Amino acid sequence: MSEVVRVRHGSNTGQPLTRREGRLKVTGAARFAADAHPEGLLHAVVATSTAARGRVARLDVAAAEAHPGVVAVMTPQNAPALARHPDEKREPFTFRLDLLQDDRVRYPGQPIAVVIAETLEAATEGAALLAPAYEAEPARVGLDAAAPFVPEAIGVGDPAAVSRGDVAAGLAQAAERIEATYETPAQYHNAMEPHAVVAAWDGDALTLDTPSQGMAIAQGRLAGLFGIAPDQIHIRSPFLGGGFGSKGLISGPQVLGAMAARLVGRPVKLVLRREQMYGPVGHRAPTRQTLRLGADSDGRLTALDHHTLTASSTFDDFFEPAGGVSHTLYAAPALSTTHEAVRLDTGTPLFMRAPGEASGSAALESAIDELALACGLDPLEFRLRNYADTEPLTGRPFSSKALRACYAQGAERFGWRDRPLEPRRMRDADGLLVGWGVGTATFPALMFQAEARAVLRRDGGGAVEIGAHDMGQGAWTALAQIATDALGLDLDAVEFRMGDSRLPNAGIAGGSAHTATAGAAIHAAGSDVLAKLAALATGDERSPLYGAGNAGVVARGGRLLRRDDESRGEAFTDILARADLDSIEGRGTGAGDPGLRDSYAMHAHGAVFAEVKVDPDLGQIRCTRLVGAFAAGRIINPRLVRSQYYGGMIWGVSFALHEQAVTDPRSGRIMNANLAEYHVPVNADVPSLDAILVEEEDPHVNALGIKGVGEIGVTGTAGAIANAVWHATGVRVRQFPITLDRLL
């Protein structure tokens, strides 16, 4: 055929379908990792360090082993030998793990032993009987605990310092300047489902039920550690109870579960307790960000300088790329971002929803408001005057950008025109101070790599297989919608399979890129199988589509139709039957186009408008209303997208007003490692939410025009709330979260 077969999109994609797996979840039929109960199952409990630094001097292994029901205690002395040291890095996205390789303690909460027992209760009691003693060294806590240094790279290989133009000259010539320092705290993952694993060995074959945002990456890491081939490792992960980046890479405790199973020769279940999430599974690092901004007499930026001080562990390298958000948002002719770091006695910080952008935008959006005030301008007007039509750092055009529409639609829905410029001018009927703030949202439109397989069957059905991941975002539904349209079939005619490492590699569900990446692979696989089917029909004299290769064909409703004459067509089933084929298979890949990505800046954009109410006497703050308007390319399922925006905005409320880890400076231990004292929003804290899906078409970002939506809602919201608190009170709090003591 001289032309590729085309599918009529829109019959399923774009529809607000309810979750396909929803009934399974609400009835308890959805199997999460810890629901697996193979025969002979044992239970494992991790014993974790209460010291921040030093070595484990003693463990009372005998007392633990004497406890009824305890089968074994795994320590550095008897842990199964690994083929590779846990600190060795070979595979991409590899970080050092604590796998009982020695008696050194590198941070509080580090695994120091694993107790394996017939029951969870026996394992828990056995772990308590270990009664560890330490040779402890002073803990290094806080951003001032060590001398800063410049990392070799930040985030995932980005440079620590970038610049364009002469910032010093831009600041010197500015009519108005501000310099302000903002601090964000360490934040820890608290997904509903903690990290868990059920591990079973059969010779050198390993089966894991474990939550994973990247099964193929986990296979590679485990294969290296255990010295076996990746295809000897079978990972089942059909459902995750939240991931947010923490389950993108296999964690130390998950590997310890597999080691424990190998030690005892029986299946082992290991589930972290809530307090054990504060250490070995990644977190968002604290930052201290200093921004210097200048503007001319017309309120247009002359320079933007964004410096970040952050922290990592003493033994690995991940540095929060907070300054990156300043590269893309505002049209500053001169800009610079720099990063420094200190090493602390903490677990290695890693990816946490909108890593870099969340903390960076909270500071940047606050600073932009402060400069708008200095210029005597409405904050939204100031943002519009500094609207970037091309990416400020690189000068590249945007692949698409509907941010002006986001500002306009969000402001109209919110009622922004009635906002007074000065603070402390609005009160409600109860005398509470009312404030309104705005924040710009952005997140890069990333693409990774994925593979998919598609099948059309003689019985009229089809199947699509991809090792994709659903961590609550709705992949079971959105990807199935793409799959059905890719095959030109109705939704109930397609079997959609995902969540298993034996299926084609879907890459990683992170960076708000999963729907775009996996969806592109599914689309390509559907195109491939339909092209093969069309070749059968257009080359067969018995088919009404014979000779239609030059004109091309369209797939819809289980039929191929001539593009130039849709009255002439044939059912898939008839084509396969005449060819005496039971089925036909296609394969496809999804990945970004390097040429286009070098030519265009690719981002999703949005604007968030926030209302807060503050008790003038007590300083209590409530966010009462949020309106977010977001442009993220083609929308596959508006119901699921709106849910993602809501979740992101709620996380922004958490960032702005609630969430922080509190560390004891004497011991280095986190004092609020529980859901009673580590505050995240509950229902009473969730304001009225409104998410506007702004129409946007992007012909460059990928074949389907999809941008991610999972993280962008965080990036505008924290700053909008901070700005609303200032507008209500006239007090600028530059330390997050904004609590009543900091306000008063």
C-alpha cells in the first residue's frame, strides 16, 4: 500500500468513561501486591535503625530466633550473597540500596535486619527483640549542617548552572528589584499503599507481586543484583495504591523481601509500616531558594536569577532541580539558575510528584507576585506583560501554548476582575480575612520509550498487550480507549492486558509521560496490524477493497472502508476468513522524536486561582476555593484528566499549608513519621475545586498530541495559595508550609 491505513479517532478517545477497574476496587476484588498469598507464605518485618550515623554494634539475634514462630533472622552475617554490590551503579536510573551489605548506618530508618516468621505478629515481635545497640556518631541535620558544594548534575543529568544574557546588567538597569529567600521542607511519600512485596523463588526464577511504576527497570536492577537473566524475573503489578514517583524504581525493602525468600526457601511477604516509608524509599529534599528579579518602568522583566540550596544523602547523588522551572515561564532577557547542595544523614531524596517543579514554582510564583507589587501591578497583569512566546532559556518556539487562554478562562470563572490590588481589603460575613492569589502552572511534556502488541482475531475481537502501570491515574481506562480506537473496534470487543512484566515493555510511568508514551506505542501497534490487514484486502481481487491501496482505507467499527468511497468496505472478520487466518498481529513502539524535541519546547501550561480565609486573631488559614485552567494537548478521557487536576491541586494545598517532615537535630530522626503528625489534607481541608480543560492542539509533541496531566496541578497551586495568604493578611511568609505561627 502506498498509504498507511487510518483510524477514525473519537469514538472512544475523548469520552468521559468511568474507570474500567472501578467495580473491582470498590468491591475489593482488585488484587494489590500484599493481597497475594501463595502456599507456604511467611511474613517478614524490617528492623530499621534509630541512629542516624555510625554502625550497628549489637543485635540480639538469639532472642529473636527464640520467639515462637520466628523462622529466621536475616542480618549482614547471613544475608544471601549478591552478584553485585548494592552500591554499584550500572543500569540507568540506578541508585544505591541498603541491603544489609555491612553494619554501617547511613541514615535513620535504614534497614538493619529482617525477621521472617510464620505470622506477621511473630515477625513484628521478633524484630522488637533484636534490641539494637549502636556506635553512633553526631547526626548532620539541616541545610546549614555542612559546607555547600556544586553538584556535577541535578535531577536526571541536568547541569547545575545555566544562564542566558547578562543578569548583573539586567538587575542594575531595573527600575524595580526584589531579592527574597524561600524555604521548602523535606516531604515524604505517603501513598495509601506502602511499599510491599510478595517474593517466591523457583530455582533461579523469581516471581514478585509488588507495586511498580517501571517493571522493566526493576527487572534489570534485580537481574544485576541476583546474577540472573531479566526474563527469569516475573513481576505482577496490575494495581498500585498510589505511586507519585516513589515506586518508579525498585526500593531496598522490596529487594530485601526477595533476599528473605531466597534465604528461607519459601515465599515471603514484606510490607513496610507507615513510619518505615520515611527513609529508604525516596522523598522530596528541602530547599532554600534565593530569587533576584528586576523589572523596568513598564513592569517587564529585565533579569531573573534563581539560586537553590538543597540536600542529598551522604552516599548517593540526587539533587532537587528546583531552578529548572525558571527556564520556561517568563520572558526575562537575562536569566540564570544555579544549584548547590549539602550532604546530610538522610535517605537519598528521589522523585516525588513534580520533582523540582513543585518546590521551584512555589518560590518563583511567590517572587513574581512580590515584584508585581513593587511595580504596582495586578499579579495577573504582570504575568501577562511577561508572557513568554518562546522558551526564555533556549529561544525555541513552543510546540503549542494556550497559557493565555488558561489565564483568561480561569480568571473569568474565578471572578478575578473584582480583586482589589491592596491586601487586607476583603472580609467574609464572619469577619475572616479573604485573599485571592494566582499561580502559573507548567510541566514538561515528556516522552519515554514503550512497546505494544496488537491482535485482530477472526471472531471479530481484538487484543492489545502492554506492560503498562496503573497507579490510580486511570491507565486501565485511558489506554484501553486508545487501544480500541487504534484497532478500529468497539470498546467491548477489545481485550486489554497490562500490569505484568511478561507483556511488552511500557517503560516507566513517571514524568507525566505514561499515557503519551504507552499510548503512542499502542497507536503504532494498531496501525501496524491494520496495515497488514489492509494489505490482505487491497491485494485480493475478491475483496471490495481490491486496488484501494493508493486511495487508502479507513478503519471503523470492525470494518475497513475506502477513504474516497466509504460505501465500499469489508469486515475484518471476512478479510481474515478469506485469508484463512485465525488472527493477525502487529507491534509498535512509542518514543519522542529527537529532531522535533530539539526544535520545539514542549510543555503543558495552566493557571491556578486560589481563595483563602484567615482568622485575623488566631492566624488559622483555610483554602476555600481553587479554580485551575490547564492546557495539555489532546484529552483522552476528560473525567480522568479532571480527577488528576483535582489531585494535583489538593497536593498543592498540602505543600502550601500542611506538609513537612520535622527532624530532631540531636538524633537526626524524623519526629512525625506517621499520618497523625505528618499533616496531609483531609476532607475538611479540601476546598471547592474547579478544573477547566482548555482546548489545545499540539501537532509536534507526539503522534496523538497528548501531554501529561499528573503533575502540573501541583506547580501552580502552592504559589497561588501563598500569594492569596499575602493578599488576605499583608504578611509575606516565605517559608513553607505557611502555618499560623509563621503568619503571626
